[in-house]
Amino acid sequence: MGGKRKFIFIYNGVIYTEESGLRTPCEVVVRQILPAFRAIVAKSLIENHGFSQNKAAGVLGTTQASISYYLNSKRGAGLIDRLRRTEMIRKTASKMAEDMASDSLSMPFEAILAFCDLCKGLRTEEIVCALHSAQVQLPDDCKICPDKIF
């Protein structure tokens, strides 16, 4: 189907089309950033804390095969590298790996809270908006993600 996209509706200044569906910033985080974040934490657990791929998969709630893909850069390598350059991601991933390795993290509750806090922080930065706008046609003055979340 060429040419124009089929219009669905506008909400909060976001134009949703047949192709974009109802993709929200939260969905972008869950589908793209969370797996990449897990990869960063997994790599730290394995390289810095002596975890096996199976043990890292267990604490991260994923599979050993996913961990293998992450480590061999077969899954999300570009985004993983981009996230590693984000200070907020580096700090949170490092702390989470350290806490998981020392058993000082109440799993999965504290890990979930840490990731939710990270997500809130990332929504004030460019990375979520850039990923979201690559998937959904957004207006120049989009206000989905707030400048600051208190």
C-alpha cells in the first residue's frame, strides 16, 4: 500500500495511523529498552561478578538463550551501545548488577521498582522520544513525555 497512511485519530497531539497502531512510549520501553537494559546487566553479572549465563538469566527473568544472544551482540547491539553511553542507564545497571550479585536486592520487587524509576527518568531524556517518534508520527511540540517527572 503506497502513498498516504490511513488516519486513525489524534490524542494529546499524537497522530496515530494504521501502521503505528497505539504504540505508546511505555511500549517502546518494554519492547526495546528493557531487553537492552537486561543485556547490560547480564553482561555485568557475567563479566564482573562471575555469574554463568544460566544464573544471570534466572535472576533477570529471561532465558539462557537470550543472554547468549545479548553477549554475542545478536540482539539489539546498536541500542545496547547507545544505552551504555547514557549515564542514568550505566549507573542503574551497575548498581542493579552489584545488588543482584550481593543478594541485597529483594527480587523481583526492588528490581521492578528500580527499572520503573529508570523508565521515569528516561522519559525526561531524548532516547525514549527518539525511539517513539521513529515508530509513531508525532507533532513537533509533542508533550507525551513530561520535561520532569516528580
